[in-house]
Amino acid sequence: MTTTTRAAAPEHVGTDLTRILLTLKLSGLKDTLPERLTLARQHQLSHAAFLELLLADEVTRRESRSAVLRATKAGLDPTMRLETWDEAPHLVYDRALWSDLTTLRFTQNAAGVLILGPVGVGKTHLATALGHIAIRRRLSVAFHRADKLFTRLRAARLDNTLEAEIRRITSVDLLIVDDFALRPLDATQTNDFYEIVVERHRRAATIWVSNREPSEWLGMTTDALLAQSAIDRLTAGAHTLIIEGPSYRQRGRVTIDTETEAHHAQ
């Protein structure tokens, strides 16, 4: 005869306890408390161990919620994380360098990072993933697409808040500038590029994402001397991750075309 052991049903959290948790701003515990009570009984946890378990749950919950809020404020896409990166074999890049970048040692050294490659290979995803890692480590992060960043600075000139805006942009621990040099920079944008680079040089880490090599950036600006000064600082000691391979969109189209051909062949 086989004896079946039935798992104990989670305990119900009463109204009075729910009200106390709400008063103490610990209402999040209500969701996990029944399971934790069952676990404590099964493993005969001491009162201190049980309390530690509950408080650890709350710390994890608050850190997770805080990270989500700070990532949103930083402008990071929530879907572009390290765990959602498609480690496609047909993408060619220095995986040892990428692994080192994920340690964020470059932020401690206030070093720059260049993520370069053609359209659609995942440059923005990798830069954003580094931003999420930095957020979880309590670093301040700001993500800007280059054209929108320069538009923001142009607007700040009109209402005399440029100095404050530059200070906000340059004071974060990790600044990510996406799609840089996708379009030519006019005189104002070239000057702003120079100011951002100079203000952050050897003070804080910046990730520059571009479809073009730094050698091409010079021709995209209106002041060669100012741009060269910025580029020299930016590239000095920077970690350069070059990604090569087919675009995600092109790979998706190939998959669809292959499936369509297979269907018609049947």
C-alpha cells in the first residue's frame, strides 16, 4: 500500500495582519507570507531565521522595484537585457572583451566604450544591457539617442538652461549615446559633442554606439579641429567592441523566406 504525502496548504493571511503590513509599508510580504509560513513549519525555522527570510524577501522586492524605476528614468529599454541577448553564432565580435565589459570595470576606470558595427547587429541591445547591469549596481545611468540629445541641448539654449542640462548629462556615472554620427553634425552639435567628451574625459564612463568608425566621424562635423580634439580624448584608452554579421531584420526575413519556400515545395 502506497502512502501519498499531501503538501500542506498555504496559510491564509488574516485581515488584521494585512492591515498591519499595510501600515508598515510591507504589503508586498502578503503575497509570499503564506508560502514562507509553510516553509518555516516544514523546516522548523527559528523565529529569527523566519524573520530574516521575510526581510530578505522584502529587500529583494524593493531592490527590484527600484531598479525598474531607475532604468525607466534612465531611458533604458526594459527588453534589452543581458539575459535577452541572442547569442547568435553568425555574429562576429570579441566575446572575451564583451565578458569583461559586463563586469563594468571600465566604469571604475572612467574609460570609454565604443560599440561599432553595421545596422541591426544588436549594438543598441548590448549598450542597453550594460546600462541595466549598471542600474542593478546602483550606478546612475542615462541613455540618449544622439539626435534627440542634441535637440534637447538646442532647446536648453533657448530657455537659458544649457549649463544645467550639460551638468545633468555629464554628471551621471554611465552615459550611453546611441546612433552617434548617423547624420552630419552642424556647428552647434559639433560644439556640444566636444563639451560632453571634455567634461566626461577621465571622470566618468561613456558608451558611444555608432555605425561608423571614429575615423569617419571627423568628416561628419563642421569644425575639424574641435572634433579632432574630442575624438582623440574619446578614443584614448577606450574599449572598442566591433560587431559584424547580418542584421536581425534580415535574418528574420531569411527565416520567413525559407519557410515560405519549404511550404510551396510541399
